[in-house]
Amino acid sequence: MWARHAAGIYTGVGVPPLSILLPPPHLPHLPRIARRRRPPPQIARRRRPPPQIARRRRPPPPVGPPGYQWPPFSMVLAQAAAALAALRGGRGAPPCSRARPRKQPPSPTPTPPQWAYWRPGNENLSKKNKNYDQQLRIYRRLENSHRVNKMELAYFTIPEGLLIQPAHIVNKLRDIVSLYNMMMPLRQRALYKYLDGYSGKETDKINKILVKTVLCVDDKIAEILAAGWYCPPRPNVFDDLPRLN
């Protein structure tokens, strides 16, 4: 009977009984499905949940085609700077059709700083003293005369570019400037005498003082140059004694 029913399964004839499809559970050759039982409450209390482990942040996925290696960050910055310089047409950048570098005229050779001086005005007479009125009268007359060189009315100062030198050199420069400004009133007084047609002992005395002072100035300039520092040459107005045009 069992063989007949089995043959009917394969041939499609007849319906097999449920005892063949589902054998009874008491058969010893079939395994039993073990059900998961809950642990007793005493054991469940002892168990603790595992500690939460901090998740490490994963690096962002690489950008670009697979297998592409990015250059160092410094190289990227250099390439970006070169690209910006090319757009601006700056120096060190490859030629660009948008902005071409303009041809700059050659810069003139820098001239060394000379003595700074004030010519017109009353700056020469800013300090009041005993002979203020007399000096002002002489200055006004020489200023309005066409026979007097305007450099005879100068008041010399030290240019700012020379003040960065050592202190002892700056002190010598100030001594030279003080000698220049001491000689100018003497020259103006001699010219004032010449305008009146007077020449005598007073003008001769002034000329002797001027010659000695010019020699002292030349010595100080030579000392500065020998020390390896810069000093402007003596102004041309002191090359000759005071005279009218």
C-alpha cells in the first residue's frame, strides 16, 4: 500500500496520505526544533548591555576617477596662484590672451638725497632775537633785488633719508647744517653792504669767517665719507664768497 501511494506521487495518480508527507513527531529519527527559552529573572538582572563604542568617523569618499592620487596641497596652492596670476597678467605667470603684461618704461636712476632748504618766506627768521628787525629788513631787501641769487636766502635742513644712519653720523650732519645756517646770515649781511656800495673791514672780516667755516665743513664731510656713510656734497652757493650778479 505504501509503495502504491509512493508510486502515485511520482506518476501523479492518486493523493498521498498526510502520514507520508508529515510523519508523526514521535518518530526518533527526526530532529526536534529547540525553542529559545527566556532566562530566569535572576540571571537576566545580572546581564548588562554591552558598552556603546564610539564610532570612528570614516574619511569622505575620494573625489575623482578610481585610482587617482591627488597632488600635495602645496602644489595645488601653487597651481591656483599661477592660474590667478595668469588671469591678472602678473609676473611669473604663463602668457595669457586675456591680459597681456604692459611694457613699463625704464625707471630712472635714483638720485641721492641732497640738502633740503627753504627759499621764499619768513621761515629763516622764525626765531626772534636781538637782531630780528635788522635781519628781516636785510632779508626783504635781498628778496626783492634782482642782483641777488635766490640761493643766498636758503635755510638748510637734513633730509629724512639721512636720519636712518648711526647716531654719531647724524650728529655730524647736524653740525654741518648748523654751520650752513650760521654762514647764511653772514653772507646776507655782506650782500646787503654790497647793495649799498660799501666794502671795507666788516665785509673782509665776514669773508675770513666764511672761508674758515667752509674748510671746517669740508673736513666733517670727509670724515663721514671715510667712515663709509653718505653725506651730500657741499652746496654750490658756498663755492665762492658772496657777490652780486
